[in-house]
Amino acid sequence: MNAPIEFDYEAALAGCARGDQRALRSIYDREGARLLGVALRIVRQRQVAEDVLHDAFLSIWTRSRSFDPVRGAGRGWIYSIVRHQALDVVRGSGREVQADAEALDALDAEAFDNGAGPVDALERRQDMGRLHDCLVGLDASKRDSILYAYVDGCSHAEIAARMQSPLGTIKAWIKRGLSALKECMG
């Protein structure tokens, strides 16, 4: 049995930065359906989610040079662009807030204004990457329950309806998932 081929998100983003349209297409082919799902969970309208995904891929293409693998995983960077694009649409602001160098630098500047130093900024960036890795390590039911609750802002009852699972099961998945995240991040 052949092992699945690992997709190199960082190499694909580097290809986008060089102007390689095939690299962008490979990201879309690999993650497009799941990214549409992320956008759809947030905006809750398919046409709007498709627009979000289109705009997010334009941002991925134009901002790929700002991706820095030292700051986090490529896959997480891609997902954060889609998520932020969708949240911006929901908020109705129309502005783009991306998890790129500019946004992270702005967070760092805010932290410095509040008395934090460069070590704090580095630790925050490392924590963001670890959180993504820990989320990926959860089983799908726990991860989805947590994302519905903390990303989409759904109540436990709404999550139960979406996942077609009993309310008590949803509460247990969230509790166990958060415990696993805490242990992983520890």
C-alpha cells in the first residue's frame, strides 16, 4: 500500500510568489472544497461563500510573497486568509485583514504599545502555528465542534443540529477537544 503523498503548501506558496499559476491551481485543487466549506460555515450563503473564496484566492496570489514559513504553516496561512475574508464579509466592513506580514506586524506594534516585547510577539506567532497543528491532530468531530463554537459562534444546540448529533455528545466533544488542545499546547 502506498503512503499518501504529502502536499507541500510552503512550496506552492513560493511558486505563487514567483508567478507560477500552476502553484495556485494546485492549492485550489487540494483545498478548494474544504476552504469553500470554511467560508460557507461563516457566511452561510453559498454564492457569498463562493465570492469569498474567489477573493481569498486573489489575496493568496497577490500576498504570497509575504508568507513566511518561520511564522507558521502554509496551510494555516491559507485557511486564515479565507476565514478572515469571510469574517470581513459578515462584518460588512469590506476591508481585507490577512494573516500576513503586515497584519502580524500590526499586532506586534499593538503589543509593543501595551508593554509587550519582541519575545512576546515571537511567542504569539509560535502559539498560532502550534494551535493550528493541534487542531489538525484532533479527530474531525471534536475539531468541527470547536470550530463551529469558537469560529462560527454557534451555540451547542446549533452545533448539534449541524452535525446531527445529540446535544450531550456535542458538549462532550467540545470539552474533550478543548482538553486535548490544552494538553497539546502545554
